[in-house]
Amino acid sequence: MLHDLNHLLNTKYPLIQGGMAWVASAELAAAVAEAGGLGLVAAGSMTPDLLRDEIRRTKRMTSRAFGVNIMLMNPFADQLAKVVVEENVPVVTTGAGSPGRYIEDWKKAGITVIPVVASVAYARRMENLGADAVIAEGTEAGGHIGELTTMVLIPQVADAVSIPVIAAGGVADGRGVAAARMLGASGVQVGTRFLASLECRIHDNYKQMVVKARDIDTLVTGRSGGHPVRTLKNSLARHLIEMEKRGASFEELEAVTIGSLRRAVQDGDLGEGSFMAGQSAGLVSCIEPAAVIIQTMFAQAEQLLGYSLCREVVR
Ligand SMILES: Cc1cc2nc3c(=O)[nH]c(=O)nc-3n(C[C@H](O)[C@H](O)[C@H](O)COP(=O)(O)O)c2cc1C
């Protein structure tokens, strides 16, 4: 069943900007919020103090609702879970693990809780734990991924749960939004498209790599250790694949990957950086303001669907 995500998220458009570690800063989250989507600040590997500062910075840039993404493998996850309550963050999305032990406190604080899932069983588990919605993410996505494609994951999750399903993985234009609705998703989460937004504060080399990428320019590393990650092809990604073929251990692989996303984001290190991006990079051909990306995406989606997805937001 399709739900009114704008009502749940207090947005104009049923769109969440993906929480992207090192990437999703106050500037991007505020720009997306101002444009009518739900912007997210990604806690990624932040300390609690850093996250608090970033939330306060975002609040200074927008009066609209925004959320926080917490990667549960962050060693500070317990403290980050408290920061979002103390700072009155309205929506929290979670990745890389179960938010089970935080849900009760978050719900008491009135937080809308939306875990990222990559399978039907996990979506059901999250619904039973009290999640308000799930983001079902297909393997096309950038960053840490599961195995199922968006095309098959979304309808199966939509059949299995009665909470809203948000589609992630491969959505970069209005066709993706319309398709996601057809598959049973009430809205979308978009990551890769926003890498090439004006307000995204990543190194220009990173943006140019996304813009220039073709359909076949991503690959998946880390499968051997059970933590697959989709990045753009470069020498680091090829080196990791070679190491995995040789049977390198998790520790050996980690020694090469540690700090590599930061090297891509901050230094634009074309050789040693990890340029996480999804297969939809092939659909991205220009850098535009987040507001233009969102307006273009939804104008196209609404034309294809023949109905409006937009709601006027009360500030
Ligand atoms: C550079 C990058 C970093 C990401 N970091 C996170 C993260 O910290 N937490 C998370 O839940 N998802 C993370 N993701 C996944 C996104 O939030 C989003 O679900 C995904 O990008 C959607 O698919 P798309 O890339 O095809 O748009 C990341 C994705 C990218 C591209």
C-alpha cells in the first residue's frame, strides 16, 4: 500500500537525501530541506560532539525538517543515539545493523525511525521492532550494499510489511521515482545524484568522476569479507579486487581501505580514494543545485505518473 510520506516526514516531496558518511554535511542537508525533500546529516564516523555541531549548523541554515543517519557500526553509536534525542532531531535513519536497542528511547522522544534494509526478513524485523518506515536499498546503490536489485526488492518488501517502504538504489531521475511508486514504494532515497549537486561539499575530482561515469564504471569490493561496497572504478578499487582474488585477509584489506572515503571526499585522491557511488552515476551528467535536481526529478515523475506527489509544507 502506498502511504503519504510527505505527512510522515513533513516534506513537500517524498524524497530523502541519502545519509552519506563524510559527504552529507549541513550544507547539503539544508539545501535539500529548503527544496522540499528530507535532507540528512550523516553521522558516519563522527564523534558525538561533531554530530551535535553539525545538527546545530544545519538548524542555522534551514527552519525546515531534516534528519540524521547513524551508521550503527560507529563505535560512538550509543552516544550518537542520545545526541539526536537531545537535539530534537525529528527523523533518524540507520544503516549497518539493527537499531533495536535505541528504538524505545527514540519513539518516546517522538523521533520517526527509518532503518535501511536489504531483505524482506530484515524489513519484517524492523517493522516488528516499531520502525515507522523502511528504506529498502537495492544493490545498485553506492556505498555498503546488499545483494538484491531494487527492481525485485521493493515489491517483495512492500508485500511483506504494512509500514511505508522507501526505495533506494538506482533512483536518479523522475523515471526512477515513477518506477519506485509502481513497485510499491511510497517515496525514494537518493544518494549518488546528490554527489553531483552544487551544495555537496566533496572535492571537485569526486564530482567530475560521477559526472563522467558510464553505466559500467562502478564495481563492488569487499564481497570476500561479507561487507560489499560499491565504488567508481579506479586503481584502489582494482587493487582491492586483485587482493581479494589472492585471498587477502580482512585485516589486509582494511589496511588499504581505512581512510579511503575521506581521501576521496576531502583530497580528491584519484588513485587511493574510495569514490563510493551507485550504478546510477551513469545517469548523472551535470552538477546542479539540489533544488533544481529535486524539481526536475519530480516534474518528470509527476508527468509520467499523471498525479501530483507534492504537498505544500507548513514551516
Ligand atoms: C558516498 C556514499 C556514502 C554513503 N554512506 C552511507 C552512510 O553513511 N549510511 C547509510 O545508511 N548509507 C550510506 N550510503 C547509502 C545512501 O544513503 C543511499 O542509500 C544510496 O546512495 C542510494 O542509492 P544511490 O546511490 O543509487 O542513489 C552512502 C552512499 C554513498 C554514495
